[in-house]
Amino acid sequence: MSRPQATSKLLQETERALVTEWRFAPGAETGWHRHAHDYIVVVLTAGKLMQETANGEIVTELAFGQSYARPVGVEHNVVNPNPHEFVFVEVELK
């Protein structure tokens, strides 16, 4: 099944961080990727996110303003299973 692609917009880059806004239309995905940095996500839309991983799918319910952190090396495809747009800001720590 073909999915639309999530869109990203670099908001800020410094010597120590990359700040990116990610927007997911309903059903959109990032595509499989491996994180090159530790990162923190701040959720701007309440709803669910699905991660497709080597160990299966993980669906997480997230609240507006919630944040979470993950280490370098995480490998996954992030998908918006909601019937509405999902938005978050990702801060990568160089």
C-alpha cells in the first residue's frame, strides 16, 4: 500500500541542535529511517502515532504538549493512523 509522505521543515539549526517541524496528513509516513542523533519530540496535535519497527508495530496515544526522548540509532517508519493531521517538533541533539 502506498502512503503519502510526511513533510518536514527545518526551523532552526545550531552547532548543537536541529529543530524540525513534522506534519503528517492522515495516513502519511516518514519512510524507514535510522536516527543519527539523540532526539526529543514535542507533540503539537493530540492523537496516535504508529511506529513500524523490526519487531512489529507500536501504536502510542499522545497528548498535546507531551514530549518523549529517544537515543541515537532508533530505526523505524512513523505513520499517522488518525483521520486528522498530526504535527510534532523534533529536536535532534548533535
